[in-house]
Amino acid sequence: MIKLLNKLEKLELDKKKISSIILVCLILIYMDLSFLMRRQIQGIKILGSNIIKLKKDTDALTRELAEIEDLKRKQTGIEPVGFLKNKKILSEEQMPSFLGYLSETANKNNIKITQIKPIKEQKASKDVSKFTPLVVALDLFCGYHHLGSFINDLENAESFIAVQEMSITPNPKDYFHQEVRLMLKTYVEK
């Protein structure tokens, strides 16, 4: 019987040990959930909002880079293909009417042409293109605003015309008018 009582006492001690172990485990689980897990969940929420903000910033940067590329193309004279589709290429028979158009546009914008000189550029011998580049050198006498209107009218013309080079020299006799050397480039179809 004594042996049985000893075993029962051991069993009670084991129950106390088991209950204390369970109690300690429950306290650890509670602390983990209330302190560590809460901090981890808050960190994940903050990280999620940062990811969304970075995605928006990346999209904005992509749009701005595309706008910068468009501006670079416009500054270098390389326009998008859609712009060039609406422009016509001159034929050799249309050259006199093209020079007349330049003269009429200059007169319309109160610009005096002192000299107009077409110059055909030499193509490389390997170039088999059916278009020949044509440069027209213009010496003008005009004001800044009239020059701007003239260039705008040329850019909006039916045929492809690009300003290749321009130099403006002040006129000491007339401060409101300048001497302008303008090089226009177009293409002529053979």
C-alpha cells in the first residue's frame, strides 16, 4: 500500500509539473502573440505601404523619362514617326514652287529676303535612296517675332522642312531688325 501511495504522490507531482509547464508555455505564447507578432505585423503593413509608394514613384519616373526622350527628339530634330507621316516630299519639278512658297511666307511675316540659294547635297555613292537632301540658304532681314512666325509657318507646311542651322547678327543701324542666316533642309524625290 505504501508503494501505491508513493506512486500517487509522484503522479500528483507530475501533474503539478505538467500544469506548470503548460502554464509557462501559455505565457510564452501570449507574450509572443502580443509583443513579437504584433511588431512583425506592423512591420509588414509599413513595408506594404512603402512598396506601393515605390511603385507609384517608379511609374512616375517612367512617364517623366518618356517625356524627356520626346523633348530630346524634338530638340535634335528627330520627330516621332506619326509627325513625319503627314509631311510630303518634294519632287524636282516642285522646286520652283517651293522657293516661291518660301518667298511668300517671308513676305507674309514681314521678312525681307536678301538672298536665297538652294544647294543640293552630294549623296554617298553607296546610297541608293530615292531622296536627295536639299539645303536652302536664306539671308534675311527681320525682327525676332517675325522670324519666329516665319519658322513656325515653315514647320507647319505640307512638305518636310527642317531648320538645320541659324545665326542671328544684330544690326547696328536698326536695333529692331537683325540679319539672319538660315539654313533649311528638305528632301527632293528623284
